[in-house]
Amino acid sequence: MVTGPGAAAGDTLMWEVRAAPGALPELLGWVERQLADVVGADGRSAVADLYTAADDRIVVILRSPAGTRPARLPDPPAGLLARPAHQWPFTFHRHLRAGGTGTGEQVTGR
């Protein structure tokens, strides 16, 4: 389960972990299950983007509604990890788009 009470200030969480050899599919499934209860279809809940890399890393960018603290992921099962997970809270600053100026507004579908 994803928890929020200990989250630091910020509305965006970056979470990164490296899977043990051969454990990427299982770890990715674990991450998806943890995020399922905070990512809602109502458009008002958190939004998560999951990325994978060739070196068995998973990165999650979890954006919570403006003015709220992001949830934090619990520690994954140790047997799935090459090293412990790291997570950092951030506060949204602005978007930069090609051919235009940046905006300070949060936009759906970043």
C-alpha cells in the first residue's frame, strides 16, 4: 500500500530502484500494485508515469493534485532489489514547451 503521512513537502515524487538480476518483471508488477490505490480514474487523484531502463532500473514520477503532498512508496521486497530504492519529493515549477515560453500552470497530460 502507498502511504502519505510521512511525505515531505512537494507535490511530485521521483522514485527510483534497480532490480536484482532477472527480477525486473516481478518488481515492476509490485510497483504497479502499490500505485493502483493512489492513481484514480476520476482525474483528481495522483498520476504516475513509470519508466524502465536497460540496466533493470524503474523510475516513477508520481504527481499529486496541486497543493498536496505526494504519497511515498514503501520499501520493495529486498529479494527483488540490486540496491535499496531512493525517493525524493519535488514541487512543480513549470512546463517548458518548444517554440514558446514556459508556464507555471499544471497542465493535464504533461
